[in-house]
Amino acid sequence: MTGTSIRNGLYRLPFGRRGSLRRRYNFRLPNDGAVDKLILDDSHAPVPAGWVVVHVGGPSVDVKLTLRLTAANGSVHDIQLKRGGRGGSTNLIRLPDAVGEVALRSHAGSSGIGAAADAALPALDELVLREIGPAEAMLRAVFAGGWRQIVLRLRQISVALRRSGIGGALDDIARRHIPSDLPSYQDWIDLYDRPNIGQVAGLRERAAALRSKPKFSVLVDANDPQGRGLIDTIESVRAQLYENWELCLVYRHSLELAWRTVLQRQAVADSRIRLCPHSTTDATNDAVSLASGAYIALVRHDDVLAPHSLLMMAEAIEAHPDADLLYSDEDLIDENGRRCNAYFKPDFNPELLHTQNFVSHLGVYRAQLVRDLGGFHSDFAAGQDYDLALRVTAATRQPVIHVPHVLYHRRLDRRRQTSVDWQAEDATQAAQQPAAIPRECLGVAPGLGRYRRVLYPPPVTWPRVSAIVPTRDHADVLRTCIDGLLDGTDYPALDITIVDNDSIRPETRAYFDAVSLRGVQVLPYPGPFNFSAINNAAAAGARGEILLLMNNDVSVSDPGWLREMVTLMLRADVGAVGARLLYADGSLQHGGVVLGLGGVAGHLHRGADADDGGYFGHLHVVREVSCCTAACLTVWAKTFAEVGGLDADNLPIAFNDVDLCIRLRAAGRRILWTPFATLTHWESKSRGSDHLPDRIQHFSAEVAYMKARWGPELQSDPFFSANLSLDHNIPTLCFPPRVPRPWDGAQAASRPPREHMVAAETSERPLKPEVGSSSADVA
């Protein structure tokens, strides 16, 4: 291909006008060596969504160029780009959120796109994809082309304004540029969350066949009914396919007569509905005292249960009879009655629970344990559900069971207009109350976004940390890293080992001599680059109780980062802690690793803005994850040795940190990620890309090894929902879900508890090499 230059496997193309605040994207060759397409390079940013402008300049032959969008469910949509004239072609496109891969393809001949054969891409002088805002998109959509087209569009807009207002007019413009066959949440509901008549009959049969048939007491505070919300709540309970329940409705004597009459009629219509009038402020505990079921389910007065909710919980209880707490996924009902904003939750994650009430709804509690703990604390007001979840999880010795289905529909109101709003509100209601934090914590402080930060006590004596920094030349990069450890890190017991893998430059040797005078050890490690072997050699001689694996191109900006990581290392059963790493432009490089993402493992939310809270605020809070990158990772030295260190034989370059974390979790150790230890990672500054031709073979072998070794485990990352796709680093819907639907027979409730599970789905899409030590900057 002429007209472009290739460097490190990427097409370096003009970026156009400078100064844009929105992202611009390059395209790269695919890893399979195909010459008929270019793939959008999203290594430093998420796949774009929303309005984009695609400019193509210089096609020199008569071929059709198309932008091919591959959706989460595998469907393909081709958008034919306009033919380039003297100045090329500019195309306005509205990308939906469900796009996975964006590729430029060429087609020979003049027949339709569907019948055209793929051809080698022509010479291109320019290829730019740029994100734009809605205002610029509207102007481009209206005023592109000649004056006749502009007049026609203005007439169309005028009609749309009269018919449906300005919002409808803008939607009408947008629809002309949006591919129509890419899936939405409504499509997902229709396909996977709405049983037909025959499936409903099958669910009723399963409910009748249950052996234990636990009784549920559904508690509803009916003191503040609004519109039909309370009636819808009651009807959703009465419509349950599982019939062993009671509905405990608590209301004040002062409730207006019309609503008291409604409640009384409901109780007459169904004997399982029990009314509990009260005159105290402790309405929820009055309902607990009224409840006769073995389990309590908490429902808000205007929310709705799915018809199979209690059946799914009953089957989960039959599979885990000792469980004291179970919870499900949930979504919202908007002002038009449409379901939206589903929260597909992780399996039980105690660190996440300390800052966010992800248990929320539908939460089912063993009634006796609730009574033993003193019931609800009424002084927590709206935060009493969160307080109860914290106390129950602290008291129970049984697994907390996640039922990965949307069983609860929360109704939006004017106070909570988004999913983030209601999660943040629930998570902060009890934040200022001493009883609502774990017993071992010092207290809470403002965190990131709208979430709190739990403060853990520092140790009496800080354990010694041994930092291991592999390198090969690039003294300027190494100096920044080591200076950050020596002068920019506030930690009292830190020693540093630089592992030299055949550096040859005089300035590097001079730097080694200079830094040795400051107590830094320089350990020679000659021979071919092997990240695993290099770190293992240094770990064998380390003095510290904790190892800090650190790339030579990581720079320090916050002096307290290591204290944060070590403090978390002292939490119960923690084996390793990972930091938040940012690219040089401030976007996110590492926010935790998801097993199965992109093939073997991938970085969640890679490329997000530094202040982006991520999926339901997960980037703003400390949480447990399956894996973290070894670019900056603390791990107990003793545990590192016990599990065999990094795999130098099979994983010398990539995925050795993923493999290590899987083995740590199999040994009963937890992996934590924290946003309060933030560093900058100048990724692959010296090492380069593992997608260069001479490295692809080695990388492919390591991918094959990971799939062969961890095949059975790479099925479902417990901290990443099986309802979310493994094809995108931004959480998007999975078509189809990797967990069976409730009416498909096999139940997710029968899965083993979380602590016996590790990891995720595989796919054939090539994995980006920054996961694992393939991003180590030493070779």
C-alpha cells in the first residue's frame, strides 16, 4: 500500500486539524496478515461510539470502500463510503454503543456490496476517523452537500419540529445515520429475558418439582404510594410463578383512606397478602416481626419483580441451602415504562460492597439471621438496606450467592434519573454512620466521584517491599522510574533491584554506577529476553516480605501510592494488589483485567478518561478482580514462591501475570485493584509491540498455552458478568449471554460458590499484548 508509512505495525496517517478535544483514531493491519482490510486501532482508546467523521483520501482504483461494523452478537453491517473526489470523501456516521470491531474494507467491481468480492485496499493518501460532538454532527447532517439538499433537509426538519418538537427532530436526523440492525437492550430482553407461553409452563413445572420450597416474606413499605406504582408492585408479587410466598405490606394508620381501601381489597383478593398498620417510625422492623417466611425479600413500594424472581431464588437456595444472603441483577423502568440501564453485577465482592451497595435488589436474606442481628437500624433511613447487607455479610460464614439474572425492575423517579444516581445514592446513605462500615476500618472519607473511600488502619510496622525493575538500556526512561521510587515515594522500607538484561549503551552503564551509590542493586541477567525468568531471578534473592513487580517505564506522581497498595495487601486473604495506570495522555491503561476478554484476558475500560467512573462506578472504588497487570503489582514474596512464581518456560513474554493471578486465586488468595494508587505507564516505550511479525509466532504460542492450560477455568470471570460481552473492553451486552436463561434448563444457581471459581470465556479475536508482561519494556 502506498501513500502511508508503516511503523510498529500501525498506519501513521494524518490527524487533520489540530486542537480537537475529541479522539482521533488510526487504523492498523489485522494480525492475520489480511491485505483487504484495516482495523481500527483502539489500543489507547475504547472503540468509538456516537457521532464520527470518516475521511478517506486518494483511492486510485475503481473500488468500493466500506466501513464494516461488527456487533456484539456477531452481526455485520456495511456502510458504503462515498467515492473520493479530488479532495477525498468525508462521511458522517452515527455509531451505536454495541459496535465491537470497526474495519475498512474494499470491494472490487461495480456490483452491490453484498455480492462484491473482497479486494486488496487501494493506495490511500489519508484515512482519519474522528469523534465529534452532537452539535457538530447536526450541522454537518443539515448543511452537507449542495443548496438543494440543504433546502430539502430544512423542510424535513421543519415537519419534524411541528410533529414531535426539537428532540424528535434531532432523533429524526440521527436515525438517518444509524445502522438499524445493531442490537439494543430491548433486543436483548426480547431474545433472552422474555419467556414464551411454553417456557412459562415449564417454569411452573419446575417450581412444583422443587423439594425444599422455602417460603419468602416479601417486605414492602407502603407508606408513600405514588400513582400506580404500589399496585404494580403488588401485582408483580401475585404474578410469581413460585407460589410459596407472603407479601407483608406495612403502612401508617394515617395513610389516606383511599389507599387503605386499596390495600384491604388486595388482602381480600389474596390470602397471602398481610397488612401491618403501625404508628411507630420503625416500619420495616414491624414487617420483619410480621414475616413468617424463612427468607426475607426486600422490595420498594413502586418497583416490580420479574415473574420468575422467587423461583430463581428458590432454586438457588435449594442448590445452596446454607446461604444467608442471595442477590440478583436489576434494571430500571423509565418514565415511559421501558426497561433500561441494567446492572449486571459481579459475584460477591466484599471490597466493592464496602463502597457500593451492589447487593441492593433483589436481595434475599435468611430471616433468622436478620432477627439475630437486631433487624434493621431505623436511624439509617433510606440506607438501612445497605447497612443490613454489610452486617449480614460480616456475620455470615456461608457463601453469598449471586443469581445472574435481571429479577428486579427499579422504577426511576425525579430524584433518580440515571442508574449511576441510584447506585451512588444507595451506596452513600449509610456512609457517615459508624455501624455501616466494616469493624476493622478506621472510617470513611470522600472518594472518587460520588462514592466513599473506606480507610483501613496502617500497620504498626510497615513490611519491607522489594521493588524489581527489569530494563534494557533507555536510561532516560529508567531514571524517571527509579527517581520516582527513591524520591517520589513515601514508604519507609523499600529496596530496589534493577535487573539488567544486556544493556549496552554507555549512558545506561553510567546511570547504573550512579544509582548504585544510592543503595540500588543492579543485578545482571544476560541472554534472551524472558520477563518471567528475569523477575523470578530477582525475587529469589529479594529481602522484602512483599515484592513489587514494576516496569521500567512506570512513573510516580503520588507519594502515597505504595502505602495504599501495602495497606490493602494486609487485608484478609489478599495475595496481590494492582494499581491504576494511566497512559501519557491521561487516559486509562489499567483498571483491572477480565479473564476471557478479547481471547485470553484484557484490560477493562482501557482508554477511558481519567475521571471516568466506568461501569457503575467500578473505576472509582477498590474492588476485587481476577487479575492485575504486572506492570505495577505487589505480591507476597512467600506466596509468590509457593505458587511457583512466573511461568518462565511457557509464558516468557505475555500472560505470565494473568497465569500468576489465576494460580494465586486457586490458592485461596484474593486480587485487589485500587484507584488510589495511580501511576503513569509509558507503555512499550522501549519494548515495542508484540504484534510485529517476528513476535507474532511467540505471542500466538502463549495464547495457545493459556487456552490449553486454563481452558476449563476460562469460562466465566466471577467479577465480570456472563451477560456482558468478552469482545469489548467497555462493558456491552452479550448476544447470547454465556449463562443459561432461567427457562433453558440448567441453572446458574447451581454453579459452585464464587470462591471456587476462576475465570472467563475464550474467543478467537486476537488479544492486545498489553495484558500481562508483554507490556514489559525491556527487550
